[in-house]
Amino acid sequence: MRYLFALILCLLASVSGAQDWEDRQRFGPADASRVLRVLSSTDTALFEPLLRSFVAVNADTAIDYLVASTSELDQIFRQTPEAYDVVISSAMDLQFKLANDGFARPLEDFPYPGWAQWRRSLFAFTSEPAAIVINRDAFAGLDIPHTRQDLIRVLRDRPTLFQGRVGTYDVRQSGVGYLFATQDARTSETYWRLMEVMGGLQTQLYCCSGEMIEDVASGRIAVAYNVLASYAVARADLADQIEVIVPSDFQTIMMRTALVSARTPRPAHAQVFVAHLLRQKAAAGGGSATSLPGLDLTRDAAGQSTIPLQPALLTYLDTLKSAGFFKDWTDAVIQ
Amino acid sequence: MTDTVRASASLRRRLTLVLIGGAAVLALLIYFFVRHYATQIAQQGQDEVLGASVTSILDAAVIRNGTLEIDFPYASLSMLNTASDDRVFYAIYRDGEVLSGYPSLPRRAVEPGGPMSWTAVFDGTPVRITTAARRLIAAEGQTVISVSVAQTQDALAGTLRNISQTVALFGAGFFLMATALSFWATSATIGPLKRLTTSITRRGPQDLSPVAKPVPAEMIPLVSSLNNLMGRLDHSLRQSEDFIAEAAHRVRTPLATVRSHAEATLQRVEKEENRKALRSMVRAIDESSRAAGQLLDHAMITFRADHLERQTLNLTELVTDIVSRLEPVAEMKDIAFRVEAAPVVPVSGDPILLQNAIRNLIDNALKYSPGESVIDITVCMDETARLTICDSGPGFPPEQMAGLVDRFARGANAEGITGSGLGLTIAQDVAVAHNGHLVLSNRSSGGACVTFSL
């Protein structure tokens, strides 16, 4: 038992110490009696108000906010689920698989609409569409694309203008990018045509929405496809350079989800944190421009156009299935 | 009589218990049967969905350019969505090797063909697993692809809970209704028995007629043997009454002859001791014939009491008539009657019986009154018609008062007075036959009082 404990401590030390985080910040008093370790894919800036309001109410609790990309986050958490209390991610499929595989702890006495949660252990709290983000200057004099068809037409009409200046997620790196791509692909064949067109234009591949937005704003690329609209809208400072378009043909709307680790040493406090998170976001039914758009819980399941939380999310995580998808995607995008 | 009947378990309780017990057993059987059946159907439903999922994954398996591709549709797992958010696991195997999915999912060998379902435990929870296999022809030969899809059983358990609740409610309802019905059935069954008991209990002491009302077929043997028994009883009672009457009658006539002979002889004998013997002989004969007469009276009363011939009579008239007829006997003993009577005291009764009873009562008073005394006779009408006869004799012995109306019972102080012990019995029988009473008492100034009320 003692050896096991020591081993776990070593592992903990190695994980927390050696892990290369995208960002890591601590909120709350330095002498807090407990520290909640929150593993998240969300940029700290977007979450900061919420975290600050939590530590303001719960004075004896501090938060260690650890940011990683969705795929990394999934791997890290699967290796050491006991080292983290709460996991927040935009990759619904990976989060769903965590819950399905028993990594999430069901929360008792927590009323929440059925369509926005799964097994009382995975809770959705934002509604974030994938958007087309364009550089206003680059599209001066051109039709603003409102559908994927429009975008295909614009790109085909001006190949020289867009050569090397289009971007999208590298689905092999980003979990949320893979989610958007697979959901697009299962909804419409237009996705593959768009990918072929973008591939023909030597599309730039990105790990994260933030970088895509920066590059569109700076003019390095003219258009980015499947960017998290919430991130783009949140960048009020770039509003003059970029325009965020949510496609009108069909929308792929992701819900950010949170779960409490099944092996958390602080289940009660983790639940309090998740409850705070859901209350702040979801109950608000829409956030301010500087934070993530909340989920409208007043509407029922039928009124939702978000990606449903259901076992089918496991489909594209299947190794055969994803291998096939990666092959098709690579064939289309990297020519 | 009733306290000598030994009771075994009550029929009603037995019947009720058997019926309720049967209903409980039936309710339990229904509960378990329906639940079992519902479980099977619910399980079948889950198996079908799992089977469809497995089939859709298997159908997607193709070998293209020598490599296996299983591009199964989104719907394959989407169809496994349940209201209870059941967890879903799957595994895809090629020739027994895990290709993708959950490698540790419990496995069973399956031949290509129809799907097979079973329940196993995976990751600490019971899951339902459906497996099917398919043979594919590849360049290097045949290859067998098998797919297992597993699902937890939360939704199924919820459905079963609902069904169990509904069925339990149904079973309880059935049981309650059956219980109510069994109470009803029991009282309906016991009813005729109760009615028979009531009709027999309500009968007068002399009524030995057969039960005439219709009874259920099951009770016919009991009732017919009852009727039979009563018939025999009635017959033997009648026979003995007849015998007594016949015997009294037969004795009375020769006694009269013997008396007249004895009286004639008394006139002729001179010797004092002979005369004395003859006188006591005459007195003995008188006593015997009087007893015979009273036996006859009693037999007659027993007979007439069953077939009372009621008429409206004036009790005063009846009493004065008897008094005037007994006047000569009273005068012989220097006894006077003092009659206080309302002019009309209407009664409804059998005149012959009433006369008999009143005559016996006044006779008694005469017998026990000392010479030169007065017998008070009162006839009045208050709530009931009432006749009181009081003498100045020795009175009733108080400790024997209750038993004096029995047949042949005589007071301890009645020695030396001729009497059969039937007078009060006759009066009592007549009073009872008319739904009246006979009350014995003693006067404070000495003497017996009999109150005859109708």
C-alpha cells in the first residue's frame, strides 16, 4: 500500500511538474485549505471572470486552472484521473467517451435538462457554433460568403487571391477540430468539396482557434473555416479586421462540457465548482461579448440544433472509422 | 343445549381463508408471471436494437484494395441512445483479433450468422452484449469479421421497475377485489344456513312441524334428516300424550263405578271402623279421578296450545261464571268469594283453555283455604288483562316457588290435601300459549296469591 501511495505521488509529481501546459494559472488565496485542479481546453481569459467569482464566494478554495488542447487533455486525464477534480473541454466526443468509460462521477441532486447532460455525469453549459472568419480587407469588393457553397464559389473564383491564404483546424491535432469536421462530414457532402477546394489552395492547418483568428486579423490568411465563433466574437479588439459568419446552410454547434473526475479526492467541492459553472453559464442563457455564450436551458430538446450528447459521438472515435476519416481528409486537404 | 355443542373451526372463516389464500396465491402468480413475461419482452426489445446496431456495423465492412474498411454509419451507435443514457461499448474483431473498440469487452465465439445476445459484467456493471459475425472474401482467403455491441441496462431496469409497479398494483387490486368477493361469497353461502337456524330458533317449544321453506341442494340431506327427526319426535310426543289421555280416560270411568259402589256400601255398613275405611277409600278414589281429569285437561291443553282458537272474550264474565259454578263447593267449607271486577275486560283467547286454567287456579285456592275464610278475586285491565286470586291459606313455600309450576310438583306444605300437582302447570301452559304470564307470590298478611295476566 505504501509503495503504491509513493508511486502515485511520484506520478503526480511527474505529471504536474513535467507536464507542458499551454497555460497554467492559480486563482484564490495562497493559503487556501484546498486546491481544485481544473483541467480545461478553454483559454484562461475566457474563463477568468467565472473562476474569480467562484473563489470570491468560496474563500477557502483555490483553483489551479490548467489549459491543454482537447486531445492532450484527454490523454493526460486518462493517464491520471485521480490528479484532477474537474475536466472542461470543447471536444464533446472525447468528453462523452470519458463519461461512457466511467471516468466521470455522477452528481446527485443536480437538476439539469436531459438533453444537456448525460448520465448526470457530463454537463453541457455553452452553445458555440463553428464559424467562417474572414479578413474584412481581403474580402473588400467580394461577396461575403454566408453558406459553405458561397465560400466554395468565392475560393474557386479567386484562386490566386486565396492561394495559401485559407486555414482550418488540423483535425489530426485538435479534438474540437476533429469534432467539427466529422459532424460536418456526416451532415453534408459539401464539406468534402470545400476541403478539396481548400486543399487545392494549400490550406494552412492550425491547432487552435485563437491562432487562426490572429492570422485572419493580421491578414496572413484571408479566411478560416470552422473557427469557434465564441472565441472570434470575444476578440472585440479585432472586430475591425475580422468578420465572423455563422453559415446559414447548416450549423455545427458544439456544447462545451464539464465533468467531475470519478476519482477526485474532493468530490463535494468539485460538485460545488461544477454547479457554480453551470449556474453562471447555462442559467444565464447567453453570455456577454467577453465570455462564452451560455446554453439556453429554457428550451427543450426539440428546440436544440446543437450536436446531441449521445452514444453516436463514439462513432468517429473508433480507430477504424477515424483511420478512414483521416485518410479521406488527408487525401482532400493535403494535395 | 347450545353449550354442549362442541365447536370446530367456523365454516365462514374456513371458506374465507381458503378463498383469500387462493386469491393471494393467484395474485402472486400473476405478479411473477407477468413480470417475467414483461422482462422477456423488454429484453427482447433491447436485443433487437443491439442486433440492428451490430448488423449495421457488419454491413459496413468491406475489403477494398486488400484492406479492411468498416465505415459504419453514425446511426449504428445513435440508435442505442436511451432515456436513461445507457453506456455503450463495442468491439470489432477480425479472425478473433481485436481491431477496434473496447478490447476487454467479454467475448463469446460466434459462428457467422444470426446474432447472439447474453448478459455479462463489464467495468463493474451488468451489460447486455449482442454479437454477430460475417464472412468476407479477401485476396488471401476468407476472413471472419465479428462485432459485439454492449449496452448497460439502466433503461431496461427502469422499464422493469415501472412494469413491476404496475403489475404489483394490479395484483394488489386483484387481491383486494378477490378478498371482497370472498367475503361476499362466504356470506352468500352461509346465508341459507343462518336463515334455517333462525327459523328453527324462532319456533315455539311445541312446534315440531317440518321445515317448509326451500333450501339449497347441499342442505337437503341435513334438513330432511332434521325434518325426519322432528317428525319422529312429534309422533312419539303425541303418542305419549295420547297414551296418557287414553289411560286417564280409561281409569276415570271404572273409578266412578267403584266410587258409587263404595258410597252405596257406606250407607249400608254400621260398624265405625268399616265406615272409616270406606270414607278414606272414597277420598282416594276422588283424588285418583281428579288426577285423571287433570291429566286429561293437560293433554287437551298441550294439543290445543298448538292450534289456538282465539276469540274475543270478556275475562270478567268468564271468571264470574266459574265462580258461580264453584259457589256450592265453597259453601261446603264456609268459604266466601269476594270478587272485584271491571265490568268488561276484553281478552283474545281460547275460551276452553282459559276456563280450564281459571278453574284450576280457583280450585287450588279453595283447596288450600282454611274454613270460614275469604278468597279475593280481582279482574282488572291495565297494560294487560289481569286476574289475581288470593287466599288465606299457608301460602307458597318461598324456596319452592319457582319449581311449583312444573308437572306434578307440589308444595312441601300440601300434604293431606288432595292434588295432582298439575293445576299450576295447566295455568302456566295456558298463560304461555297466550303469550301471558303466571306469577306466584305470597300475601304479607298470609296466604298465596296467583296473578294470571294475558
